[in-house]
Amino acid sequence: GSVEGIGAFVRENEEAAARNGELVINALPWGVVEQVLDASRKPIDLPSERSTPLVLNVPAGSYYITLRHPQSAKPVSTFARVTAGKRSQTSGSFPTLSAEEYIKRAGL
């Protein structure tokens, strides 16, 4: 009977995986993912290395993402909808930063 128990366990895991999707979080020029909240505003566990692009395997649903950049005073928020078995991409941008970076590169 124990083999059947393992089979059921594997099936259950596969079903859970099928309800998950990939969430790819990006930022321009780049950022650090500060937090990811699901639709019920519950925080998702994040890895210790959270710079973008960050790929998370999460249950299908809606997510609110907060991104930070060390040189930007304000965090950026973005929204994502994840579909089971698919890859969803979202990105935020730090607009003031790109202008400053551009000026710096142009040597102005």
C-alpha cells in the first residue's frame, strides 16, 4: 500500500505545479524586488538574491510587486497576472534614473 501512497503524493504535487505559473519581474535600468503580494495582500516568500530579472514560481493569480533601486528615492509598483502553466512578465521602470544615467554617460 505504501507505493500507492507515494503515487498519490506525486500526483498531488503535479497538480499543485500545474496551478502554478512563472512570474518574471523586470525593472529598467534594474531594481531589487522589495515585496510581492498576492491578491489577498499576503507576501510571497522571496529568495535572498532579489535583483531583477527575478523569476518566481507562484500559484496562478494576481500579484502586486514593489521594486526599489538604490539611487531612486521612490519605489516603483507594478501589477502582474499569472496564468497556470504559463510565463507572465511584468516590469517597472525608474524613469528619473535613466535620464540621470544618460546625462552621466553623455558626459554633460
